[in-house]
Amino acid sequence: MGSSLSSTCSSQCCGEAKSESEGEEKEQQRRWKKGRRREAEIGGGESHFRRSPDIREEELHRISGRMFLNGAGQVACLHTQQGRKGTNQDAMLVWENFCSREDTIFCGVFDGHGPFGHMVAKKVRDSLPLKLCTHWKAIVSNQNNLHENGSVLGSMNSEETTSVSLDDEWGESLDADESEKLPKIYLFLKQSLLKAFELMDKELKLYPTIDCFCSGTTAVTLIKQGQDIVIGNVGDSRAVLGTRDGDNALVAIQLTVDLKPNLPSEAARIQQCRGRVFALQDEPEVARVWLPNSNSPGLAMARAFGDFCLKDFGLISVPDISYHHLTDRDEFIILATDGVWDVLSNKEVVNIVASAPSRATAARALVDCAVRAWRLKFPTSKNDDCAVVCLFLNSISYSEIHGNATEKTSKKSMEAAVSISTNRETTDGKSQGINSQGSFMEETMAVTSSKDGKLPDRCQSTRSLADCISTTEDEEWSALEGFTRVNSLLNIPRFRSGDENSASWRKWL
């Protein structure tokens, strides 16, 4: 019952459609030939790793234009900071000249959870882009070969290109009508993303040194080529676009959906697979996924890599894929883990990045503001790990021009940008989907309120976020006595005594 995209473009072979298709094909061929010449100049790029499957981590990290640590490149900056819960389980990546193409960039953030979440996040960060590049090149190359033989898209017979023949749950994401509405880059990247995510999850299951049974990671990935962006999202990390409206005011547009169990479609799928969805009494605003016969693991997302204890009960790693065409009004895109979005709204995040003294410091400024927002909004809670990638779309920006502004000026603008109103309206918790045609959803942030309309006691404070920001960097703050907000709650199984005593985990599923 697997689905394939090989038949979706078979009708584009005559008239104006044919001429447009040929033009796109020539452009694709020109770009790939340019990429191959660049590979030869720099010594192979990703093609070197395709010849050597067993990639050493240090070799991967030496690729030019690939950034995974705190810093900044030509068009992007990234920053992560460990929270108060233990090991930093967030990972991030910016890969300029992705697939050896000068006009292409890959960005991603990965939020691990569970005992080995940090290992899962790093593994996905290192392996997923390579798989994506491999299948993207294979699909485009195969399509070009078939076009030369008189066919636009046909069956792909090699082991590498049969990748677009997907299982049922993966094939549901493919729409035969999309070929008439969206550019071919979207179709190619959608196939590549679906297969790369599928193979990544299968690889984690067989990986010998990482236990992914109760550990996993989210992933929000973005590929930008020219003015086109394609986003693949699994979990509750988020991508937000900062753009200008008709009045030239800076606005935030959410590009992804937070794939949490409280979404009706996600909850329905989980329940159909015998999984359970409910929130604990201590945190009624956080819906979690549970095994049918055990109150574990309590995963706070509906899609993730790993977490194989739940893969038979509704949890999936199929990405939600969307497309957007950029305009001159679009300024930057922010990818961040939920450590940022739990305490800052989309608008506040966009304002912080726009108010940063320079592009190179924007990601760090956002992480610093998120950490201090945790102290203000959840003073008794341990703040979560934060990871941010800021991708700038214009060659010149306001923050770049004012990069030499004084520290006092930048701090003042930052305080104004992230000032939080204590009377923020409570959202209804609904999530409006984003489809592949590029329609967007309004931000949905769950804020619990009391019956009299006031915010909970833990959010009531006479201090503003600006007061928190004015503290020195060396100020020590501790909330070790506070509680921890976690993505999964693990219970060690209690096996029954007597004849039913067994060491098999299948007994407690």
C-alpha cells in the first residue's frame, strides 16, 4: 500500500507546461553542475562521505560552512545554553553551501529528551542532513535522466532512489495535486525529507551505542534555496518568520505547528493505536502520551525520533512539511527549541532578534532573554535548555547597520522588545494547521488562568522582564529546590511476583 510520488507529475509533458518544465529542468541542471564543480574544487564535500559511510565525527565537523557550536557565519548565527535540569540535550546546526550549492543553506534545531536524549539529538543532527542531501541528489539526478528519455518522473529502480516509495503513514503526506501548485524544488525536497526522516528513525532503532527505547528528540529543519524555503518538523520545536506588513511594522509569522498530543488530529491517531493521552493533575496544561497499561513514559509531544516504546501506540516520526516563498519584506527566520517558546511569544522573540546590536549576537541575546524570562515567569521551576538558530534573509539589516551601538543603547532596546504584559490574554488552546500551500497559523501558547481571570500565583510578580535583564551576567541564581518541567516521565516497571514474574518489558506494555 506504499505510496510513491513518481506519478504525480506525469501530466506535465505538453504545451506551456512542457516549456515551463524544461526551463526549470535547465535551471536545476545548471545548479547541480555548478555544485559538482565546487565539490571537485574543495575535495568532495558531502560526496566524500557518500563514498565513506562510516564517517568519523571529527571529519564531519571539519566541513567548511558547517556550524554546530555557538557562533555566527555569513548569513546565520546560533547559540545554545544548558538549563538547570542537567546535561544540555539541545543540538543545532547551520550548514552553508548545503549539498555543495552556493545558494542553499540547511538549518536545524533538535531537542532531546529521556536518559539518552542528548546523544539522540546529536546523532540526528549529524546524520539527518547527510541522508537528506543523498536522497535529494538522487531524486534530481534520476528525474533529469528520465526527462532526457522523454519522461518527467518515472519509477526509481536503484536501491538509493527507491527511497520515494514510502510506507502507508509516510505516503499519506504526499499529495498528487501539489505538482500543479508548487515548484518542483518543493516536490523534490518533500520526497527527500520524508525518506530521510524515515531512514533516520530506523537507523536509531538499530544503533548499537544509543538506547532510544525511552529517549528521543524533536527536529525542526529548514532548507533555503534562493527565495524558496521548505521546512520539515517533528515535535514541538518551532520556526517563526520575522517580516514587515503593509505599514512596514515588524510582525511574526509562525511557520510550523507545535505537534503536541493536545492537537485533536494527533490525539485521535494516538488513541486509535491504543495509546493514551491525558495530563497530570499537577500540570493540567501539558497533555502527555502514555502506554496502554502503564503510566509511562508520559511524552509531551506527538511526534519524535526515537522513543520506540511508543512507536506501536501512535507516536510517529513523519515530518510535517511546509513550503514558503520569500519576499523582500521577509527579514529573518528563527528556529528554536521549546525552552524559548515556553516563556516568550512569537512577537517578543522577533522583537528581540530585531533589536540585537548585531547579527552575530542575535541568537545569544534571545537565549539570554529566554533564561531570564524563565526566572520571572516560573521562579520555582528549573529553566529548560535553549537552542536558537537565526537565519537572516537580507544582505543588509537594521541590526547590522547599528552593530557598533553602545551597550547601553542595545540593552535599552532589548528591554523594550521583551517587556511582558502581566495581563496577556489566555488562548483557547486550538492549533490551526499550516498546509503545504504556505498558509500560516496563529500563535498558540497555553497560559493557565484562574477563575477570576488572573494569572497563577507563580506568574504574579512585581518585577518586569526588563528588571531581570538588567542583572549582571555573573549573577548566580538557583532554583534547585524548585520543580522540573520535563518532556517525559519515566517509571521503572514493577514486575509481578510468582508465576507471572518476568524480566521482559513486553509484560508492562
